[in-house]
Amino acid sequence: MLLKKFRSYKRWMLEVQERLAHIEKKVDKVLERNEQQEKIYAKQIADQKKILGYLSNNGFEVINSVNKKEYLSAYPDSFLKGKHQAYERNCAYFIGRNKENNIKDYSRLLSFTLNIEKILADGIDGAFAELGVYKGSNAAFMVRYANDTKRKMYLIDTFEGFDEQDLQGVDSQHEVKFTDTSIRAVKDYCGESENTKYIKGYFPDSITEELFNERFAFVSLDCDLYNPIMAGLEFFWDRMNKGGMIFIHDYSSGYYEGCTLAVDEFCKNNMINVVLMPDKSGTAVLVK
């Protein structure tokens, strides 16, 4: 019986892949167009979401019982009911420049969307920031939330990948990575405005006077290694407004031990509890 269900699901999945291939061909072209045409892409993403979400109970049973690496899950009820109108826009940016990895990590995007919108709903004052921008997959939709609410958004990175001076101690086994980006490419993707602040260089040496004097509502730390994660926590935590959040990527992935160690040490020294998210690379959340 299970084999029959699996064959039926496989035929259905082939049909889905053909439809998704048609959608994915339009991704890069649409993201390069003007703001009005972003709505077209948002609809395509919504259609894609419906395709992926159209699974019978048998489909869930087959995949979740035989696949030990991946699983299927339904979208949260609040998203299906249209409560989070910006999600389709967020999804377009999230997968636009890092599709191979991010297409498998919608749980991370759902967590970002839920919690950023919770901060906005609660009226938490302060700027947004991301330390460890890479190609801008997260920063791009964070910029849109910041622009919508007239907040500043800081994008902080070397924009050249890991700095060799951080590849020591607990992180000595890693090599320089994430060099396939640039500040120009990220500006083109995320946009430029009066409230969008790009800070290039080695953190914390790159801290500007404006950043030093800022208060924050939401911060994403996605810099993987012990030194920049610890520097980010030490800088941002005291500048978070009450109710603000810090999202730390790769905490429980098991791949970047320096990230885990930095968070554990910082939280122990400051008596902070960590909330863990079940996304692909194990995000940790600190709430002020």
C-alpha cells in the first residue's frame, strides 16, 4: 500500500516540477524590473506556494515516513488566511539570489516574517540591522519593512567573505568563503535610500558614529564565526530596545562551532535565555 502511494506521489511530483520550472525561469528577469512589476513576481511566488502546498494526507505520509533528510509541512494557518501580506514579497527576495539553499529553508523565512511583523505590531522602536549580509537575501526584505515604517536599516559586511583573522581557534578548520559577492551587487539587489545604510569593512572596526549611537528593534547576525558573532552580540545587545530581537543563524547547525560557542558564552555571562528555531541551520533568538 505504501509503495502504491509513493508511486502516485512521484507522478504528481513530476507534474509539479514541470510547473515550477516554468515559474523559476522568470525569477531573475522579474527581480530586475521596477517596483510595480514586483507584484507580478509576488503572484508567481504565491502560485508556487499553492502548488507546493497542494498535498494530500497520503503525500505527507509517504514523504515523512521514508525520507530521513527532508520532510513536508503545511504553511501556518495565519499565512494561509492572508494575515501576512508581505510574505510573498519576502519570499521573492529570500530565494532570488541564493535559491539553491533558501528554497529548502522556508521555515527560516516564516520565522523572520512572523517576528518582524510582531515587532511592528507591538510598536517596538528602533532600527533594523544585519551583520553578515552576503548577497542580501534577508537584508532585501528587511529593507522593505524598514522603508515601510520609516526606519533605518544597516547592512554590515566585509562584502568580500570571511576575514582570515577570524579563521583561528575554534574556527581554524574553516577556509575563506562567501567571496562571490560585492557591495555593488548587494546595493543593486537591496536598493539604496536615505535610510538604507551600507557599512563595509571588518566588524567591529567598521562601526560608524551613526551606528554607535543607534537603538535597535531587530538584528540578524549571520556571520558564522566566533569573533564576528561575539562582536555582534557585545555591540548590539546593549543597544536593543525592550522587546527587540536578535536572530543568530547557524547556532545549532553543528557546522559552525564558533557561532555556538560565542552565543553560549555571551548568554551565560549575561544570564540570557535562548529560544531555538527549527529551521535548516538552527537559528537562535534572543529577546531583550
